[in-house]
Amino acid sequence: TPKPSSAASDVYKRQYLKESIKYLLRSYPVIYPYVKEVERMYNMSHDELQERNERIFLNIFRKAYTKSSFYHKLYTEAGIKLEDIKCLGDISKLPVVTKDMILHQSDALLTTSKWKLLKNRTSGTTGTPLTVFEDWKSIWREQAYFYCYRKRCGYTYGQPLVSLRGNLGKKDTMMYVHISNTLYLSSYNINEQTVWAYYKGIEKRSPRAIEGYPSSLYNLALLLKDKGLYCNIPVCFTSSENLLDFQRQLIEERFHTKIFDHYGTTERTIRISESIKHDGYFEDPGYSINEYLKDRVISTSLINSAFPLIRYQSSDVVILKENTKDERVSIDRIQGRSGNCIKGKDGSIYNNAALTFILTYSHNIRYAQFIQKKNGKVLLNIVPEAVFSSQNLDELKQMIDLKIGLSNLELEINLIKEQDLIYTTRNKYSYIISE
């Protein structure tokens, strides 16, 4: 792994320590009880799983009704009494919760003291930050689902892994974390100047698996193709964006791998994984209750009762299979996660999921939209909150510099009104518009 410059060494060390601690806190000895719980659900019959889900749902509903000021107000104003919800079939009586409804009152959803919880923020494809909370039990359950699914796909935690996600910024190209046996590659630095270093780093570690955004993996695969290079990584895990057929084909060809795709949300309300046979997707058992409508998904999380999200609406679209012999593999594909990319002066490509990290750690921004008409030149339109300040603008520029590098981008930032955002002809908002 190349040594970082002295100016960046402190940031590098902090990131190394952060990734090491994260792994330790979510390692197999810690999540073992939850792994066993998930494995039992994989082996349950349909009726057994439904009975279990109903019991968990009723417990979460009653806790939300009695301990969450948001839900108590929402349900009482809707005329719903505690005793009205007696079974899973009654869930349709409850009002739908949208992101806008909870955007500025996340604390009101809580059913326990906030000091016991960890805070996270998501911008999603709309670039609108939402604060969510998790207790350690929900974090460990989430990791248990990852552990069980990946083991079924042929990868066990601790085996060599390459991670091509948003962990590293523009200034750190790669980092090897010893305790997790993971080589992190910056998804913000995939270009002609780094491809050889990435290739040699991968070859040196002989990884069992690679994980990353589909577009990041595809961009690296394109550069490998240009150089006539191949890697040999048996298993590949993709997430956070739509996996397109042409992306899958090139990634599997250049990495000599087999892709297993996954869909989830930072809100932890839904979890869908590709089947081992690659014949569709399935709901990870016991994770949530999902209602699939034509233009949206309504989900109820079963893993986080401290910050309950009951009948929470997402704008993503899930396409169900028309005919299936396996009731668990009932999903054909997931839509709504695809996005355009912007390109830096050095040829690096920054995708939808990667750029959401910028908004995740910026403050008081309601909407954002990247518009590019020329490589290396970007217009960033933001819709600020009323309390947006010059300090927030400086923080935003610092985050863009960290992840992309302001020297790699001719950037213009405009403050606009919400009605000035650009929508498609189908009235769909795009986080990135690239012409």
C-alpha cells in the first residue's frame, strides 16, 4: 500500500483506526447470537416466519404507540386505538409515514433515551439529509444478515476482501486494514493514473471477495480492459445502485467473479438480496414487512424498535416476478437506484452513490443537484435550509475537496429555490444531471 503524504498521515491513521474499531465491534464473536437467530429464520417455513413477524410487529407497534410522541400523535389523530391493531393483517389500517414527515423531528420517533443510540444520516438519491438512530442490537442484527448471506455466497468474514466504496476520499488511494484483512480502494480515485496501483494491490492480496458500487466496479473494469488486465476474485458483492446488465457482464469478465447484488436503505427498513442461483431476489427473512406498490415501496422495519419506522414510504420501485415456483425468490429486480455520473479533470468518474457521501456529512442543505455539461466542470445547485450559513458552505467545499479534490473540478455552487430544481419529463428528481 503506498504511503500517504506527511500532511495526510493523521487523516490516514484516524481512518485506519476507525475501520479497525468498526470491524471489532461487529466481528463474529460479537454478532454470534444474532447470526444464529438469522440462520433459524432462513430455515423457518412460510407460516412459522409469518407468525414470528406478526409477534415482532405487534411488539414494535405497541412500543411506538406508548413511547414515541410522533407515533402516539399520528395514530390518535387518525382515530387508531392501541387495541385496534391485533394482527399483521391490521397493518394496512396504519397511516403511511414519509421522509418529509419525519425530516425535522427524528427525535420524536424515539422509544428510548437518545444517549443509548448511534446517529446516522442519509441523503439518499434526493440529497435530502435525514437523521436516523440505531441501537447496538439493530446494528448487530444488520451485520448478522450480511454475515449469513455472504457465507451462503462463498465468503466468510476474515477472508481477504477488497472494498471499493466511499470509505476513502480523494487523497488516500488505498489502505490495508490488517485486523479485517481488507484492502480499501478509493472509489473517488479510479482513473488512468491509479489503475496499475489498484491492480497490483488486488493481486498482492489474492482476495476471496470484492465489494463496491456497481458503477465504481464497472469503471475499474473498463480501465482493466483498456490495459488488457484481469483479476481473479471468486465473489463480488454490489449494492447502493442499480446493477445494470452491461455492468454485470464486464465486472464478472474482468474480475473472473460472480456477482451477488444487494438492496437496502440507511433507514434499515428493507433488505433484498440476490438469490444464490441468480434467478431473482428475495426478502431477507424476518428483516421487514414490505408492501410493493406500482410506484413505491412501503416497509416496516422489524430490527429497530428504538427508532421505529412503521409503513415508511420509499420512492424506489421493486418489480415482482409474475410466475415463480419459489415463494421466497419472488422479486425480479429493483428500480430507482440508478443515476448519472460526473467526471473530473483527470478522468475520474464520480457516481450517484459516491456523491451522496458529500451531502451526508454536510449540514442544513435540503436538496442538491449536480449538473455537468463539460468534463471537469460542474454546477452544484443547492436548496438551503433557513439556517444555512457561510460556515455550512465552507464545510460543503471542504467535503468536496476531501472526496473529489477541488483541483480536479471547476465547481460553481448556486443557492436556489426548491421550485428551480430540474425534474425529468416523468417528474422524477435526479441527483446528478450529466449532459
